[in-house]
Amino acid sequence: MNFKKRITIKSKMSKEDIWKRLHNVTEPYNEKNTSSLFEGSIAENSFRLYQLFDYGMKNQLRPEINGILVQKNEFNEIELAFNLSTEMSIFWWSVFIINITLIIILATTNWLMDCAMFPFGWKVYGGFSLVGYIIALLIYYNKVKECTEKLVVLCKGKIIS
């Protein structure tokens, strides 16, 4: 389950300007201010942000953004690590384990073939599980892309890796 991504943004803005712009669009956790882009915390050289969302099903897959500012000679690099939040990681691992268990049970026992819950057998159930996982992964990577684009514009930078 690869809900991780690393991106580096290069910016010619000063550290102070980047931090000021981040503070302007970031609110503390659970403040419910809809004018901000992110919620989270910003420290001296690092930050942890979440994109604000509206509690819809697709928005539960918002990435946790951990960033570190690295000063170079003529520019700054913002190293971003996107991860699924701890709560959602636990949820997805639980779903994964339950699905694998059900697929093994369906594949190895005959009496479940007559069960109304699984009329098509383990292959169809496994296929649906795989399609569900792929859809969740695509939604997550779309959220990562949205957040990255917002941060690139915010820092007046460009993606270098």
C-alpha cells in the first residue's frame, strides 16, 4: 500500500517570505476557518500540514504533508513528504487484512459458494477489492498533486524531483 510520495520544490524566495506565506494560508488544527488552504503546524525549519476539506468521502484521503526547508546558496529547497495520516493508515491496513482473509476463505472453501453474500466467488470479490484500492490510490495521488500545485504557487518555485 504505497500512499507515500516525496517531492522537492526549488524557490528563489527567502526563507522568511516562504514562512510568511505559509503562515498566511495555514490555520491551527480544527479551527474551521474556510479561508485557509491548510491546517497544521509550522516550526522554525519544518512544517506538518493537511489540506482543508469538507468531510466528504473523497476528502478523507487527504495527505499529511511534512516539509523541511533547506537553505542553499542562491535558493531554498522545500522537501515534501506526503503520507497517509496514521488513522487512515490503520483503517486501510485493516481493510486490506480483512479483504485478504475473505479472499483466502472464499478461495479455499466450497460452502461459501452457495452463500448469498458472495454469489460470484473469490475472484470477483478480489477484483472488486483491487479496483477499490486503485480508485482510492488515484484519489490520494490527485490530492497530492493538488497540494503540490498549491505549494509551488505559494513558494513561487518549481518542482525539481
